[in-house]
Amino acid sequence: SARTVLGLYYIQLLLPVEAKAAVDPIVDLAIKRNYKRRVSQINVILGMYYHVVNEDYPKALEYYEKAIKAGEELNDLLTLVLANNDMGACLSENGEFEKALPSYERALGINVMANVQWGIVGIKTNIVLFVYGRLGNVELAYQTSQEALRIADESGDILSRGMANYAIGFSYYLKGCLKEAEEHLLKSVDLLQKSDLLAWASAANTYLSAIYLDMGEYETSQKFSERAISLGQQSSIISSWTILNKISIALARVMNNQKDINLNEVFTWHEDIKSKWVRGWVPNIIGEILLNIDDQHISEAEDWIKKSIETNQKYGIRWNLARDYALYADLFKRKGDLPKTGENLSKAIEIFTECGADGWVKKYEKELAELV
């Protein structure tokens, strides 16, 4: 019993290796003695381990589903909250964003019923990060993150405030309000580290790195990706995100005229990505690396941009898709093909408009106007 409680404590801190180590010695005994409640909670822990450490999403989902089934039979609300919340994240990493929402809504409903303020904030944050943001529902992401921030600020709890500032910072990034995004994400990183939520802090640093790339602050971007990797390694966070940050560092270096990049290493890293969300993000970065490293890789850059478009269309990652068309426009501009440049900028603007990403719409409308 004590080992299961310890394991549950670790998974709430997103420390899956420590959580699995805590329960490993008692798994067989719990099954043998038919401790149904403990077995269901152990299944949550094992689900998170295979989800976050191994990135074996089908196996993780099996454990989560077992936990939910037992939790429903036993009316074990703790198991139901944790399993549904973690299952939502797992489905999202597997590219099943719309399926993730009902899992989160079940977990949210229990927290609302029990009036657990930090739980409400945490799950609303996850809905922003793992569902609305990834589907390109920017206005819903923004509204939900505002709700989370209001609850967090009223509670005064630093953990809740750390999560809510992460959500609102991410939402501002999606909208194209980079300074506001930077402000809230910096606040989030500080609060999350103080709360020992290092995996969350790692992910927030990843988005800060992306923001600084967009601002043209390449050395700063590299530093934040390095911090993200370091924090992620401390908590055994999803390796796909480590790869994302490594490739972001390569882009930051290229943009800073440090072009001694091993492209084959970058391509190999891409092959090791298992998260569908990250697979929809990274080909765009690689395309930008190839576009800027020299003038000999334009054709390869186009292949990677097409790969990114295909992946994001497949999984319905609309905001990323708009970014792909914007980068494709840049490629055609460099080739001197102004009609294709305008065509792809128009596609980017159309999708960003549908997403509600007003700041990005304004940026690319200005670029389009300057073509004429």
C-alpha cells in the first residue's frame, strides 16, 4: 500500500521511472492477492511508464484502459482521475487529439465535483496543450487558459499558477502574441521549477525556445532548448521532445551562422521520433535548416516541407500546417517564384484565420502585401 501511494505521488510529479521502481516489488503480490484497487492504481503507473519513457502508446493505453475499467467497478475516483488524465495525454501524443478530449472531460468532471482547484487547473491546462492547441482551436485554447489562470490566481497556489501560466503562454504563442507568450512562459518555468514539476518546466522551455527562434534571438533559443533537454532528462520525459530540442538547437545554430551541422545526424534523430505531435513539428524545422544552411539544399528542403504538410494534414494539426505553408512560401520566394510565394502565403493566412491566430495572420498579410 505504501509503495503504491509513493508511486502515485511520483506520477503526479511526472517521474515515471521512480514511480515504476516504487511498485515493481509488489506487482505480483497485489495481483495474487486480488487487491483490485491497488492493481488498478499500479496499472496507471505502468501506463505512464510505457507512455512517457518507452513511448509505447498502444501498450500504455492498454494499462490505462484496465485502470479505468477497474476504477469504474470500484468507484475509485483517484484512479479514474489519474487514468483518464494520463490517457488523454497518451492519445494526443499518438495523434488522436479528438479522442483525448472525452478522457480529459471525465477527469475534469470528477475534479469539479470534488472542488479540487489545482486539479481543475491542471486538466484545463492539459486540454489547452494536448487538444485545443494541437487541433488549432486557438480561441478555445485561449478562453480555457484564461479560466485556468483565473482559478489559479484566486487559489494563490504556485503549482496551479505555474500550470496556468504555461497554458496562457502557449495560447498567446498560438495567437502570435510573442511578447505576452514569453512573459507568461518565463513566469511558468519559474513556478514549475519551484513546484518540482521539472517535466512541465522542460516543455515550457521548449516553447520558449520556439518563441525566441521566431523573434530572431537564436542564442537565447539555443539556451532554452538546452535547459529543456536537461530538465527532461532529470524526469525521463518523452524522448521525442529531447529530439525536438536537439533539432531546434541545430536550427538556432544555422540561423546564427554556425553551419557546421551534421545533417545525417539530424535525419537520424527524426527517424527516432514516436510522438505524432512532434513528428508534425520537426520536419518543418529540418526544412528551415536546409533552406538556410546554404543554397545547395533547396530541393531537400522542399521534400521536408512537403513531408511536414502531409503529416499535419493526416493528423489534423492545423496550426502547424499553416506554418508549413508559410515556410513553403519562403522557399518559393528564394527561388524567385512570386506567384507560388503568394499562393502559399494565402494558404497560410487562410488556415491561421480559421485557427484564430490573429497575430500570425497580421504578420503574413503584411508579407503578402509587400510582394505586390
